[in-house]
Amino acid sequence: MLGRVMIYTKKIDEMVGFYTMHFGFDAVRRADDRLIELSPKDGGATLLLHPATAKQKHGQVLVKLIFDVEDVPAFKAAAETKGLRFGTLHQADGYMFANAKDPSGNSVQISSRAFVGR
């Protein structure tokens, strides 16, 4: 089981705000740790935010974080009221998805694929 995903960023505070507001994560900051732990309220992988070095570039698309949502259009509409703009809604083989970027330029997607056939 995948437990954690590390995200390197130079925008720690913006990233905490983005993932807590739009995807319901809880942020845990420990005084003796430079990592910020973002825990999902309803289960799933934890995100770890790690301060990026000067040589690391934001937004190099090597990983996409995909969030399972049953109603993609409704989630997209609700996110837009909070300032998160997703791109075009795409229809795939029985599911929908849309893409956006987080404050560090990482790709994020909302998708109903996990609910196909349930």
C-alpha cells in the first residue's frame, strides 16, 4: 500500500493552504522536523512537503496526484468558488477527469475512474 508521497517545494505555506482548502488535508507541523505532513481526513496516502533546494525546479511533470471524486463536474464547480481552476472536463471510458496545477506547478487531477463499475 502506498503510504506517503514526498513533494519538494519552495512554496510550503501556499502548498499547505492549497491541499487543506481544496482537498481536505490536515496539516501537521512538528517543531523538530522541517517536513510538513498533510494527512487525508478520509484515508489514503499522506503528502509530505519538503523544502526544495535552489537547484530543484518546480513543476517538472514526473508525477501527477490524482484525487478520486464521484462527481467531477460538481467538485470542479465547488473548487472554482475557492479559486482553483481546473481545465476542460474530459470524458474517458465511463469516467470523467479534469486537470489543474498546485502552487508549485505540480499536476493534480480529479477523476471518477475509481468509481467505474461500483
